Amino acid sequence: MRAAANATAALTALIVASSLVSSNLCAQSATPTSNRPSFEVISVKPHKEGPGSNNFGQSGGHVSVKGASLQKLMAVAYNLPSLSEVVNTVVGMPSWGVTDTFDIEAEAPGNPTPEQERLMFQSLLADRFNLALHHETEQRPIYALLFVKPGKFGLQLRPYSASDGCDQSSASQNPQQQPDSKRTDSPVEMAMAALQRFPCGRVVGGLLSSNDHTQVWSGGRKVNMDAIAASIGTMEYTDRPIVNRTGVAGDFDFTVEWDSRVQDLQAGSANPSGLSLFEALSDQLGLKVESQKGSVDVLVIDKVERPTEN
């Protein structure tokens, strides 16, 4: 159903976005331009060559984005941390908004927070792309996140305890570092060790081994079920929004490990021995996704134009 390339791309987006996005992953309503902060100096040019990059979320007022599509810029501006979230949330995206890419250099006074930068990107899209949109709620097919057995947690989903010492200042200065491929720990032990490098309140992930890009993990400390549900679309591409319907409140610690090749069997890949993501959610967390219909918050594009170069 989902190509392995999409899984790898989504996981890369997870690693980048997870350092910026808190457990509140809901789309923001459109804000009037006059009420939003904006960049003081902006340069927008078509991207010609080279890999994409960005320094969003870093300290300082200079923002540099290379090779970003309108789709990716909207993901930053409206707090949509994955391809799944953008595709399932934004209505009316033009084809060029996916294929055309741009380089942006912008300056802001002082040292804006990531949230202030998001609002500045909203202003940039309104001013330079003539983006106008509105917020709606629609009834759509969804995946509901449920317990396999009501109220029964899997071994790798644990209620958060204050004694766990969740200190946001304790995270490593190098969170992108992957588990040591030479270690002989089990996959869950490797994932737990890697998770300690990140602050609490975020769902993050990476590779279990730097030598094997098919064995992947995700996890979080002190995150609620809404955040876990929303993060599944960052682990792999999903064709529907995933909505928390477990009915369970509170915060949790969890890790999940799976084989990113499993969903690509029909494309002729080698037969892997690991679990698919959905199988891992069931086996390790005691959670499942079920097709249902439900209310979905969407951003509807009313107008957008290619920016003029300057």
C-alpha cells in the first residue's frame, strides 16, 4: 500500500520535525495577515540545483530554506509535521505546489521562537505566494486508533511516572545520533537508549542501525495518545488522518520498532522477517488502527500563485 521510499522520506521528515513540534499537532486556523508577525527582508527564487535544506527552529533571526515546495512551506507554516498530515489536511493544493521548489532567505528582528517563525512563514506565503485559505471541518474516512483489547496496554506502552525524571534539559546536544550498530542490545533496548537523547513531550525516531536503513524505531516520553495518533503518519505515509479514539487520558512513554520494507512486498522486495508498522503497533503497544468516518480539520486553499522572483 505504501512504497518503502515514502517510508524513508517520512521518517526523515519525522527526525527533522520532531525537534520542532510539540505534542499538540493540530492544524492551526488561518490568521489574518495584519495580526501576524512578518519577516523584514525576504528573497524568494526558484531552486535550480543541489539538495534541499533549512535552518528552521535554529536561534537567530536569519532563516534560510533551500529547495522547498509550497507543500513543504505550508507544512512548516501550519504545523503539519509529515507528508501524510499535509496531504490529508490541505485541500486544493495545485500540482506546481508539489513539484516546483524555491529558495528563501529571510531576516527577522531579534531571536524569534519557532512559533513566531511559523507565523512569519504564514505571512510570507500570504504576501509572496498570494496564499488565501480558510479552515473547515469535514466528514471523511479516517483511521481510528484503538486498543486491540480495550484498556490493555502493550509491553512497550507505559503510563508516564514523575519518578522517571523527565527533564527537558537532560537531552543530548546531538539528538540525531543513531544507536551504535556494534552494540548487541535488543531492538527495544537500542530504541530506549536512543530515546533518552531527546527531550520529553515529543515523538521522535530514527534508524536502529546506521548500517541498515530498513530497521527503524519511533518513541516518546511523556506524550499523550493524541500525539501518538498524530505521529503515526510521520512514521510512514498514511492515506487517511489517524484520530485517537482510545478514550485514555494521561501521558505515556513508548517505543515501537518495525521493518520499513514490509509494506513494499507487493512491489517485489525481498521477504523481510520483521513486522510492519501496524503489526508492531499491535504487538508492542497493544494498539490498532481501524477504518471509520469522522470529523477532520482541513485547510482549504482559496487562492495561491507562483511567487515572482526577486
